[in-house]
Amino acid sequence: MNPSRPYLMRGLYEWILDNESTPYVLVDANILGVQVPMEHVNDGQIVLNVNPSAVRDLLINNEAMSFNARFAGVTQNVYVPIVAVLAIYAKENGEGMVFGNEAGAPDPSTPPPQPLKEVPKAPLGSEKVTSIGRPSLTVVK
């Protein structure tokens, strides 16, 4: 199956906008292919405001997120491979999702990112699962 991250990103982006909030994206700037203004990177991460009023030509496809934006008055092209996106959330209330590891995600042996104050402790869809195991089928007669 295709990775779910780009589909979730697009859906959450629309949901945040529909709720009249500002979508922020947390990015691991150390992932190969990330093109962001490095002077704004802190501890290997950058938070990007992807509100339509802050960016131009936003594209979120299955490979990457790209757009044009002004940083310190200078227009720059931003390119973020989907695997480098760590979270998408609303600036105003922290509602959103922190992404875990899946096929194509960054190596889990790298240290986890430091959480931001705005990122919720229990992201959407993180209901507690009591047991995780291999699914099994039972014949019922």
C-alpha cells in the first residue's frame, strides 16, 4: 500500500482551514532533499506556516510538499519530502497529528524530535489500543 502520510496531510490541512485555523507543519530539516531556509532551523527542525495567506503555489502530493514563501522579506522555494514531515497542526489550539514511522518514513534509530508546546500530547486518532498483534481468522459454522 502507499504510505498514508500524504493523504492524512492533505485531509488535515483542509480540516484545519475549514475550522478557520492556521496550519503549521513541523519538518525534520536533516532529511535528504529538504530545502528550507536553514537560518530558521532550530535543533534540526523548522515549523512552517502553510496558511494560504502565507504561501503561494502550495502542492502536497505523494512525494513532497512544495511552495513559495517569504522569509525575512526574501521569497524562497520550499521543498519538503513527505517523509520529513513530522506533524501538521493548528497554531491556535494544537489540534492535528504527529506522524509515526511507516514504510518510507525516516529511520527510527534517529533520535525523536523534541515536541513543541503547540503540538498536542494526544494527537487525533491516537486512541489507546490494548493489544497489538497479528490478525487471525476463525472459521465460524
